[in-house]
Amino acid sequence: MEWRDEGIVLGTRRHGETSVILEVMTRAHGRHLGLVRGGRSRKQQPVLQAGNRLDLIWRARLDEHLGTFQAEPVELNAARLMDGAASVYGLQILAAHLRLLPERDPHHRLFEALSVMLEDFGQPMQIGEMVVRFELLVLDELGFGLDLSECAATGARNELVYVSPKSGRAVSRQAGLPWHDKLLALPPFLQGATVCDDLDAIEAAFRLTGHFFHRHVYEPRGIDVPEARAGLIMALRRALAHGNDAA
């Protein structure tokens, strides 16, 4: 068995004295693992860092085997991504969410979104916005997508300010007013392509996606919320408190 594909490094773990098991998100083969012989060498270590884009050849005797990777660099993003706390935490969150998916299950939208995001990871607030949009996409790929297009009660498309914690559907201001204390806030930036520079709105968006991850994924699977989510929020708060975009 052999294939060639492009992949983005999610992480590695040691294997034996000189090798590593490489975890990547690939364009056509989903999240995939493979052995890289000599992966702990001085030449290979910088290439196999999280966030780097690689050209990969995977080989195995049988499809169900772990197999081996031959990896060549395409874009070395790791140094830039490790330059700030927000980008470090952001990358950790993306990797944690991708690990919720079945291994080797193709998810083309997620690969493309990941590729674009890593190119644009820069200012902390921008990272926060991109990560929460990615979380919505992951929920959708897992079959738990939210419907934020119209009011669940009236069908209205204006003044959508709430989300039902049960159905995951948007609710208008008027329809939701009697139950506003039981509904989740819907930040305006999630309804369009507008850029968000409001930390309160980003935190509200993380509470929104966090509710549905907990309900549909974390609790049923008995797993914990990634610690990097709280780390990213703290990094964004520090950036805002310092009055600049460094975090």
C-alpha cells in the first residue's frame, strides 16, 4: 500500500530511540498516523513540528497497518506559530478537535479551513475568532451543526440574538425574550463574515460552542474539555489588558 498526499503536522510522540510517530491532518486521507524513522534526528525534528505543512508518502504492507511516512517540508510554519501564546493555544485547540474525528476519515472542509487559518494566524483576537469558527465547523462535521440562519420559533432572519441550548437553533430577540435567561447568547459576528474585535463577543461564542461540545461530545465520550481553550481565553485577556496585539 502506498499513497502521496499533503499534510499538516498535529503532533508527534517518541517511538524507540530514534523514531517518532507522526500525526498529521491530510487533504485526502484525513487524520493519519505513521512512523517516521530517524524522526528525532537534528535534520528531521525541525520539519516535524506542529503546524508545518509537509509532502508525505505513506507506505504499509496492509492498509490497516500503522505504516511509515516519508516527509518533506512544504511550509515551515512552526516557528511563527510558536511566537505567541494565543497561536500556541489556538493550534493546540485545533489539533484536539481534529482528534475527535475518526482516524483516516477524510474531512476536506476541515483540512482547507486548517490550511487557511494557519496562514492567517497573527493577531490574538483574530486567532480567537478563527478558532471559534473552526469549532462550529467541527460540530457540523460531527453531525451536531448549529442552525444560525433563522429563528426556530418564527422563521425570522433578523435580530437573531439567542441560541436554544437544546436544539442548537437561533432564536430572535422578540421570541426569546420570555426565556432569555435560559438561552445562549449568539454573538453577531457568527452570523456573517464580519471581523470581531470584541473580547466579550468571542468569549460568548466560546461558551456557545463549548456547551454543544460538552453536550454532544465530551460528556458522552467521557473526556475532558481541552485545557488550551481556557489558555486561549486568558491569552486574549492579557493581550487586551496590555493594550496591544501581543499575547
